Amino acid sequence: MGLRAATLIATLTSAICMSFAAYAFETSAKSAIVLDLGTDLTLMEKNADMALPPASMSKLMTLNMTFEALEDGRLTLDQRLPVSEAAQAYGGSTMFLTTRDRVSVEDLIRGVIVLSGNDASAVLAEAISPDGTERGFAQMMTERAQQLGMTNSTFANSNGWPAPAQRMSMRDLAILAKRLIQVFPQYYGYFAETEFLHDNRAPDNRFNRNPLLKLNIGADGLKTGHTVEAGYGLVGSAKQGNRRIVFVMSGLATEQDRASESERIANWAFRQFAERQLAEEGVIIANAEVWMGTAAQVGMASTEDIKVLVPVLNKDGVTAKITYQGPLEAPIKAGDKVAELIVSVPGIGDATHDLVATETVDSGGFMVRVRTAATVLFRQLTGQAATFF
């Protein structure tokens, strides 16, 4: 039995023949990546695996560790944490915390997200750290990043304060942003808050630095970053209709460059691509031949809706095919993976989706075996295709 490849049936291909390709996006950022979360496709990348100083964008990893601690009960939102001298000593963007304070975890989360508080990050880090120090927390962050597939990330602190060992790639930051959105939706709303005034301190520093939140383009997160070494960067996300994108960039020259480039990327991602549904969950896409079974064929379907993102200006279209080792040998149980649907999008790449059997096909009895043997003999003698039943 050899590998068979079946192109999609006509009703399926007609749904994507209207697809088109987009113009490539050129960015002035040193490193960048754009993801479409619904289809899990990368729309654009530039030096995405380069390990760079992430500045305050690395606070997203501290937030991930905090959300994990909230979910497993190590922290609660109303728990009040002490401020150490080490946390108080941080400069740059802060909540202006002092060692006399005991601050709720929820306020610290807001302080990290809205105010980009270096001190707030350190307080959370010391509370979660296995040894009570920010250094121990940084080691913990690095180990957790590797577990999450963020292979170009290492940490020396909780907040992105310049350090040779503080490095992340834009792809790693995109992985992290996707996780914060999808795994922790109960906390994601904090990222859209435009201001936070803690205890009436530093009212001029109460505004969220994310330049996209007030532009009415569906932006609702995540985090800016800036140091002299890193330049200006942003991890952003926006949702329009049913589509959500994540975009990460670093190495821009000015704050204005960051704002304009972020808006330009978001507009490009939404306007140059359109989402099309390719298949519905549980609906038969095609049939596969069955060997020595009580049925000659079995239906193949996806376990979820399959959506494809298509560029809107290319006339070449999207191609799709089903591949499987066939004929399939009985017995086959409903729900068994039997094939893969491979969708190729010009300028983007391939996406592979599993297809499962829609029904159970038992092994055939004596008469099925006799008919199968006769069929095989007939095919060998005539060179014609025959049904295995």
C-alpha cells in the first residue's frame, strides 16, 4: 500500500479560489514578526529568532509567571506583598513604591502593565522566587521559557533592566503574547487599561504607554519597551471581527517611529488578508478507500473548523490536498486519525490539519476476504483500479 494524495473535492476548492496574495511588508524595525492567531499563520517576520535586549517587553514573562501562580494558588489577587529595599531601589519607570508599602497583587499587576513599574515587577518576582530573590526568579523564568518553547530567551531580572543575559527574540515574545491571550483570558483585560493611578502617586506617570490603545483599531495589549541599547519596541495585539493578530517589533529609533510602525503593521495585517472557512467540524471532506473492511470507503473530516487566511491581491490562489497511506486497513474506529489536509497559501506557507474517520469500519469476514482477493487479482491482470470490498 503506497502513499496516496487526493485533491480536495470541487465544493471545497471553490471556496478558496477567490483567494489572493498580499504585498510583502517592509518594516524599519530591526526585528519583527506578525502572527494571525485564528489560523496560526506567520504573516511576516524579520530577524525573528535574533536574541535581543527586550527592555520592558520582558515584563510579559514576569506576568506569565504571576498568572501561573494565581491559577495554582500560590498567589491571590487581594494578597498584599511587602516591598524590599532592592525593589524600591529600581529607577526608570516605577510605581514609586517604598519599603513601608504592602501592595495587593492586583495593583502590582496593573503597575507592571500600565505603568511599566520596574519596582512592581521586582516585588512580584521576589514573592514567586524559589529563594525569595529576583536572581532566583530570573533563573526560574529562563527555565520556564525553555519549557514553553522560547528557546532564545534568557533572563537576568524581572523587568528588562539592561543586563548582558537579558535577551529575547521577537518570535519568543510572540509565543508569550499568544499564551497570555489564550491561556489567561481572565487576566488579559488588564492590558487594555489606559491609566492607573496608584495611591495618587506620580499622576503624570499614570498612563499606559501602548500607543495603539486609543486608535480605534481593535488594539487591546500588550507591552511597550525601551532602553538605549534596545531602541523602541512593542508587543501588540488587536482584534477586528473574528480575527486577532499579534505583532512584535524592536529596534525602532524613536517613540513616534514605534507608534506609526505599529499602526501601519496592524492595518496591513487586517487589510491585506481575509479569513475564509475551508471546512466545518465533523463534515466529510473526502472519502478514503478501505482495505479488507465491511465498507469500501470511510469519510474523513476535521475535528474543528478549518480556517485559512488568504492574501487579497494574488490571483494564483490557494491549493489544498489530502494525503494518507492508502488504502486504509480495517478495522478503523470513528475518530482515528487517517489523513492530513495540507493547505498551501502563496507567500505564507503550508498549514497541516489532521483528518479523522467519521465512522467505524470493522474487519471483513470470509466473503469480504474472498472478494478482496478476487479484486486484487483482477487489478493485477487488467491494470485497472478496483474497489477493495
